[in-house]
Amino acid sequence: MAVNVPLILINDLPEQEIPTDDVYLIIGGNDAKKVKVSNLSEYLKKRLQIEDITTNIGNLSTNVGTLSTNVENLSEKINKKQDIIEDTGWIECKYGNGIVPYTSNSNARVRKIGNIVFLQGTLKNNTAWSTHDSILTFDKKFAPSQESRFLCQGSGLNRFLLTVRTTGICKVERYGTTKSITVETGAWLNVFATWVTG
């Protein structure tokens, strides 16, 4: 049944801030109808999928909590791994007879990170020799699990064989270019090597 609604200015109407369930709204175009506020809100919830959004937000909140726990667990595991990975820092080697650092800042040093060992330094000799059985020595915990050999650079084009033993004693031999020669006093002996322990 058609209802004639008198025209009233919106400003003249009283405002109801919180609509109750018995409040009706008029909707429609040429065919106006009344609708309860509660029915309209239910329709809007379904249309806008607000209920699903609430559920998804709840799930998201749970997932964020799970993710946060997983991140904490991962962080703990990483910290435990860090504890397992030992880093000794640089430790100076002991020098064999007649061996000294080439300069004041070229000391021979070893460092162990996990099971990887690094040896570096530049040496010179105060005595002439063709083979040096213990040019450097370091603690056995830095020693390779099996004897290891490295080609290193000497003065000029000369090269030498550095043998790192399982005891932590380093030997130098075969100094020269095409054949073994005596290492002259004051030679430049660069030692650099990396190996695995354990």
C-alpha cells in the first residue's frame, strides 16, 4: 500500500545515535519499502563478508602467534649453533730456530672458526738452510686431521713447499724455482694456508 511521506528537511529531524531493533529505514526508489535496522545490518555483514573477515582475522592472529613461536625457536637454534661454532680469534705461532716475522705487523698467526683453520704471516730467516723442519709451531687443536701441503711464495720467483703436520709443526722444503736451493739469510717467506680439522 502506498504511503505518502511528507517532505521534511533533514536538519529538522531529531538524531538517534544508536538505532534500536524496532527502528525502520525507508529504502527503494519508485517502490519505497521499510526495513529494520537489524535486518539491514545482517544483510550488510553477509554482503561484505564481515563474519568471514572476523574468522580470518582470528586465524591470522593464531598464525601470527605460531609464527612468533617458530621465530623464537629458530632464534634459539641459531644461538645454539653459534655456541657450537668456536672462534679462537687470531693466535700467534711459535717461531722455529732463526725465524722471525718479516716486519713488525706480519706475525704468523692461526685462527680456528668451527673446524676451519687459517694460517697467515710473512717470515724471514736469520740463518741459511735448504730445509727447515719446524719453521712454525702451534697448538695441536689447530692441526689438520692429516698432513697437508701448500705451495707458498718466497723472495723473487722462488717458491717453497709448506707441510703442516698433524702435530702442529710446520716444515719448509724445496725452496727455489726449477730446483731446490739454499734459502739465503733475510728471505721473504709468505705463509698462507687453510685446512679442515677433525
